Amino acid sequence: MTAMSTRAKLAVVVASAVLLGAVAAGYAATAAQAPGTPPPASDGEQPVTLAPGPRLLAITDRHVSTVAATDPAGPRTVAGLECLRVYAAAGTGICLKPETAWSYQMVVLDAALRQTRAVSVPGLPNRARVSASGRMVSWTTFVGGDSYTSSGFSTRTGILDTHTGATVASLEGFTITRDGRGYRNPDVNYWGVTFTADDNRFYATMATGGRRYLVRGDLAARTVETLKENVECPSLSPDGTRLAFKEAVDADPAKGWRLSVLDLGTMRVTATAETRSVDDQAAWLDGGTLAYTLRGDDGQPDVWTVPADGSGSSTLAIPGAESPSPLT
Amino acid sequence: MYLSTVSRPAADPPASGPRRRRFALVSGNVVALGTVSLITDVSAEMVAAVLPLYLVLGLHLSPLAFGVLDGVHTGATALLRVVGGFAADRFRRRKLIAGIGYALSAVAKLGLLLAGRSIPAIGAVIAVDRLGKGVRSAPRDALITLSTPPGALGRAFGVHRAMDSVGAFLGPLVAFAVLLVVGQSYDAVFVTSFCIAALAVVVLVLFVRERSPGDGVSDPNDPKVSVVEAFGLFRSGPARRLVLAAALLGLATIGDGFVYLLLQHRMDLGLRWFPLLAVGTSLAYLVLAAPLGVLADRIGRLPVVIGGYTALGVTYLLLAGPVDGWPLIALTLTLYGGFYAATDGVLIALAGPVLPARLRTTGIALVQTGQALAYLVSSVLFGLAWQAWGPEAAIRAAAVAVAAVLVGTLWLLASPSRLSPRRVPR
């Protein structure tokens, strides 16, 4: 090394910088040429609407779209509205969409896809849900790097009452009863809310100390209590008696999840016929059918359906779509 | 530009006296190491900034599955850090070991491209990245101590850490600039990050020197450092007390996440502003690192370290205390950044002269590992205290713990003849 003069060394550094810069720029140039998502124009014939009817709502290429419930693989109506996650009920929609290049917002939509409220949310969109009456909306985002283990991820789950505008930005302030006793821990995370018919009670996932619990919450009282372990992303059936959820295989999320149904009367769990790992909050299309997103090895999503009672087999419903919701 | 300010390391053993120190800028090797750290941190923070986006929106993975192996990684990194430090001393190849660490992290950036959607593969790549970080820091800090006169160590570490944080600051900006230019191509960010990290390795290879003349440790005829000799560090009074003190001080830290969480609790801060708390702390760190390093050379390193941990204790009290609103945020983040500035580099500056030059990398690795493991313990204890007593009582208990740790540290280290060989007469 001593043989090299400082000038020679500097020349090598500059040459390396130019070379490496060219590599980076060249790669970026080819990456930028890759086809982006063309914004699908709104279909001329009929606009997307959230009004109740025999249609399914889903996201196609990051845009809100609907298909006929009887022919989900058939013609699709695509709106110009860009969402990463969507859900709707009784003419009210929730859409988690980009706000700037690196921030996201939750918007409440009316039946004509007009924005009625918008709330900036921290982190990255994950789950969204509307109560059956269309009054309550809830969302979950992933937040990186602020968990106290410093490298882990945490979640934030919020709830908004669209009638009063009352907002709970995060469930983390709720009083917790775990296994009958009071509990608190800074590592508590919530995700995947599903509302009951009274628009006050809800079910959700609470994670703490490496365990994941099904909790029942009371919005007015700001409380949650644990009901069962290893139940994630609950989704309440239209009759309010069963919860579809994802159950971690061997209680270890690293092994994937089995889409299952919990009977709230007997607390018995029935696995559905879907054997592939489902990482989604399922939607009830009717009293007996679940819809959910599955991704191929290339990350491309498809919407599948499966009977909720464990019978039958899964069926591809909407190819190339994600985030399904019935329009009820 | 900086090359013109390089002061050649003195051929004679560094003179001891305030007159000489006034002239001593930081040595060329420190500037070179600072430049390598700056460039590497741009690369590392680029990836850190976009990794959540990539995992959640790019790959649609459920990132909650990632935390599982965290403890295992931390333990393995701690062990390998000490092994790497010992190897650096034994073969007198500190630059080589540091270079391997930097190269590992650079390669890990490309690994992200190859890992695809496999969670185990991504976890392995992240582990390699962290391993590189763990392996390189002790030999790098040892090189800084070996290329700097003992009287200017505070300044040298201050400058190095300030350059390091500038890189950490620029990283996210570069990452988002790349994303703006190429759209949502995270791969382009990883490739750019790799290229930047590779440039840092080039700078290291060309400009960082293994030895400076007169460091007194490089006689090839010296017997090699043995494992027995390394264990001897624990028998020598000053070195043992230093490692103990470092671990003890580590027990005083509860971790950034908790501090920001408590701040957010107190303030009812909009959740989307949460990431800015870390930015505020880094800013205070960046600004204060060099001045506090210089101060440590003037008044002694131990007083500055003690002052830093006092700032940490006051930070905890503020989180439980009467101040509210924006003053609370400004005070807390300034003090918390000041804590880092007064302790991170200064502690190594304090340790350097106490550790025999032959075993310096091993010693520094032990100091850093002791701190890391103690922090792991204290963060778990703090979590338990929070569960049992609630956040306010837990943070008050943490403040009390800081006071106790300070008393213990003073008891261990406040022996001027051993630990402050270069006390400046008043």
C-alpha cells in the first residue's frame, strides 16, 4: 500500500465511485423501465358503486373494482381510486391509500366512492374493516422499528365512528383483562378488528409476550378481555355466532396459518378445507362461504373462496385480485 | 478536501502536554475510518428505511414473524464480536477484520435481492448484515485508539461518531430519492446501497492504515496474543473494572423504543410523528458528539461519561415529571442525544489507554459486548417493571437505577492514577 501515492489512491477511489455509480444507475434504469401499473380508467358503462347488491368488491392492480357475485371471474368494473386495502358494508367503504410517496391515509367512502373522511395513518396498510351497519370502521397498519426490541415490527389499530367522528387512533390505551386478571405490557399490539351488530363490541387480535390472543373489546368502556390463544385476524359471521380466523400452525406463525372457524357458543375450532397458508383477515360472502387472498410465489394475488364448515374444497374466485369484500 | 487537514501521525510517541494537543487535528486514519463509517451508514440506513416498505408492500409478508430470532442473533453477534476482536489482536490484522465486517454487510445488501420472498432467507441476510456490524466495530475503534495520541482520543471519537451520524442521516434521504426516481423498485435501492457499501470498502482498503509508526505494538517478533493472555484482561485490575463498569452502565439504558413510547404516552403525540423522535435524537447526537469529545479531552473522560449518564437519568425523570408539551419533547430529545454523544465514543476513549495495546481490540469488544448484553437484560427488566407497576413508576425506578449505576461506576473507576493517565492539571 505504501507504494501508492495519495493521488493514485484518490484516483482509484474516484474511478471506483464512477464505476459503482454506473452500476447503480444502470440497474435503476432497467428497473425503472419495468412496466408500472397502468391506471385503469373507469369503465364507461357503469361506475363502481358500494351500494348493496349481488357484487363483490376487491382490489385489482391497486385499484378498487367490483365483479358479479355469480360470475366473480367474469367482467370487472375498475375505478380510478387507488387503494391497498378495501372493505365495505351498507354503502360505507374504507380504503387505505397512499397519501404521499411514503405515507398512507385511511379514507371513508360513501356508496359513490366519494371521500367523506380522511385520517393520516402511521406505517403501512394491513387490515381494514367496516361494521355490518356501515357505521364503524377500523384499520391496522404495520409500523417498523419503534418496537422496544428495536428491530421488530409493531402494529397500530384504530377505530372511527363515522356518525360522531370519534376516533381511537390506537387501541393500545385500552384496559386489558388477560385470563381474568388485569394486565399491562408495553409490547402489546392489536390487529384485525371485526365488529359485532351493536357497533360497540368488537373482536380483535392482541399480541403480547410472544403470544397472540383473541380478545373481545368494548369501545365505550375502552376495555378488552382475552378469550382464546392463537386466534388471529378474526372475522365475525353475518349471524354473529362464528369467527373465521387464521390459526398459526403449531402455534408458530413462522410455520404459516390455517384458515379456521371458531364457534363462539362451543369454542370449538374447525379447520377449513384450505390447506395452504392464509395470511389474511377473511371475509364472509354469506353465512357459509369465506373469501380470502392468496399469493403465488411471484407475489401476485388471487381471491379464493372456501366453505366455512370445513367441507368441500377451495375455489379460485377472482384471479389477479385481493382484499375481497361482499357488498351487503 | 479533508485530506489537506490530515495531520500525519507523529513518528515519536505522542507528546503529553496541552501544547501539542492544541495542534492535533484528528489523524488521517481517523478521518479515513470516519469516511468509511459515513459511507457505510448511508448504505445501511438506506436499507433500514425501506425494509419495512419492501417486506410489507413489496413482498406482502407478515413482518411480525421476524422478531422471533432476535435474541438468538444478539447473543451470536456478541460472541462473534469477541472472537473477531481476539483474532484481530492475535494476527495483528485489525484492518482486515474490520474490512471483513464491512464487506459482509455490503454483500448482505445483494443477498436481499437473492432472498426473494423467503422469510428464513431474509432473516439470514439480516443476520449476516448485523454480524458484519458486530465484527467491525471493535477493530475499527481499536484502530482509532492506536492512531491517536491518548490526549486527543475524545476528539477523535467525537469526530468519528459525528461523521457516522451524518451518514445515518443521509441514508433515508438517498433511499427515498432513489425510490422517487425509479418508482417502487426496492431492488434498485438495494443495488445502490450495495454500490455505496462497496465504495466504503474501497476507501477502507486504500486509506485506512493497519499501524501508525510508533504505536509500539507492531513488532513482528512479539509473541502472538494467546487465549490465556486475553483472559488475563480479567485479571488485570483496571481492565476488569472497566469491563465491569461498562456492563454496569449498560444496565442503565432501557432502549430508544421505550423512551419514545413513554414520550408518546405523555404527549398523546400523533402516531405519524413517532419516527421523527429518533430523528431529533440523532440530530442532537450529531451536533454534540465532537464538542463533547473535545470537552472529554479537556476535563477528563470519566466526568463526561458521568455527565452523560446523568443526562440519561434526567431524561427518565422528565418522562415521569412535571414538564409537558413541546418543551418536554425538545428537552428530552436534546438530553437523550446528549447522553449518546457523551458516552458512546467517550467510553471507548476512556477504555483505550487502560487496555494494553496488544489486546486492545479484544478489550474494546468485551466492553461493547458487556454493554450490549447488559442492555438486553435491562430492557427486559424494564418491560417487566412496566407490566408490574405501570409506565410512570417503571421510569422512576429506571431513574433510580441510573443513580445506583453511577455510584457503582464511580466506585469502580474513580481511581485517577489508573484510569485517567492524562488528567489535565487545573
